[in-house]
Amino acid sequence: MALALLSAASFGTSGSFAASLLQAGWTPGAAVTVRVLVAALVLTLPALLQLRGRGRLLRRSARTLLVYGIAAVAGAQLCFFMAVQHLSVAVALLLEYSGALLVVGYLWLRRGQRPGPLTVCGAAVAVAGLALVLELLGNAELDLVGVLWGLGAAVGLATYFVLSAESEDVLPPLVVAWGGLAAGGAVLALAGASGVLPLAAPRTDVTLLDTQVSWLVPVVGLALVAAVVAYVTGIAGARLLGAKVASFVGLTEVLFAVVFAWVLLGQSLGAVQLAGGVLVLVGIALVRVDELRLPAAAPVLTPHEDVLTAQP
């Protein structure tokens, strides 16, 4: 739980760091592309050190890392930024974080893990709280194209949690994060080069904590905190918690984002947002309690292991 919360908090800093760059003239595509590519570069040496003598394992997991990079890293962020062009940021965020519900549906349909009543109740409470945090009680105009992009971001987010929780993959979390960021960064760079993702990154000073700082400060924050720390701890936390609980804990990213916007950018918190935050935490607690009530699942053996254990 601590790892998952640290991941959510780290992801939550991205909005404040990115906002300072956007106010200086950066496009969202440029901010996220630099974030992902720099993070992949930072993780390259540690990942290679952890892979010494295990190159075959990396080749065997190449397909998983490619899907992770395309869907969970590049796909989720591209779809979200495309959704923001048609919807408010609040509505786009709510659609993206409906990915937690997709995780529940996936585990039910694919693995037979039917959600218990507390999970259903917790999901409803968490979504209601998220709506309050994002202040969606007003009249929100919905655009069909934007909704579809937002649901695409939800699929990417669900893919992130499902793949991150795969405990049978013996690649270390740091290596998985590096492989996914490298693949995702390549996709984002190609999207930018082809004109699909507008890229503009003026190297001018930005404002953080009411202070003028170099543009390198938020870039380093985006890469090291909102990507390196966020992805590595997120993968490690998801492997320990499972995809379902980790995806609901991930909802706290929105709460952390609101708090960081208050601290770093001076954006105030309202009573309704605080009440929504409490509901999100209650919903997560209900899902976690429901998960703890489930009997431990029997280990799944591979065909090779099954043959070995059947021998006298």
C-alpha cells in the first residue's frame, strides 16, 4: 500500500510541473514526450546492470514490454491529451480513471474473479468522490469524440495496472518501467515527428512556488519524480496488491494532484473537494477489505511444472 500511495503521489506531481511548462508555451505533447524519454534515459544504466546475465529473459518479455509501452505509457497519455482538446480536464480525468472499473471487469471476465458487494459499493463511492474532487456537479458539456478519447485513456490505464501486477514476470520492476518508458517514448517521438502530436518547447524560465526558475526544474521533476519514481514504485506496489486494489489506490493520484496544485501553484482547495477526497479513500478501503475477505487463490502451475509435480 505504501508503494502504491508513493506512486500515486509521484504521478500527482505531474500536473503542477507540467502546468508551469504549459504556461511558458510548451505543448502538452512536448511535456509528456520529454518526461518519458528523459526517464527512460535515466533508467537505462540501472536497468542494464540488473539485466546482467539475463538477456534471454528480456527477449522473452519483449512483447509484454512493447504492449506496456504502447498502451500503458504512450497510449494512455496520448488519448488523455486528445480528450482534453474536446472536454474539460475534470471530465477527461474522470473518464481516464474509470479504468479502475475496467480492471474489475477484466478480472471478472478473463479470470473469473467476480467482484464482491463491497467492491461494487467501493467503486460507486470512489467514483462519486472523484466527481466531487473534480467539481463535476456543474453543467458539463460532453463531446462524443472527446468521450471516446477519454475511454481510450481508461483502457491504457487499466492495461498499466493489469500488466504491472503480473507477478509471473520475473523482470524487476525497474526493468519493466525502463522497457515500457523506452517503448512509449519511441511511440510519442514518432507521433510528434509525424505531426499527430504537436511539439513546442520554448526554453524560457517558468514559475513554481511564485518563483522564477529554469525550465529544467519542472522537466527534471516530471522525469525523475513523475515518471521514474512513479512507474517503478507503481509496478512494485501492483505486484504486491494485485491489479484491482492497486487501480483503486491509483485514484488517490487525483487527490495528490489537487494538493500539489495548492502547494506549488496556489490553487485553493474547496470543502466539496475535501469531502470528495474522503469518499475516494472510503471507496478504496471498501475494495481493500473485500479483497482481504477473499480466500487465497491456489497457485497456477505451468504445464511443465504440472508434469514435474505429478511424477512420484
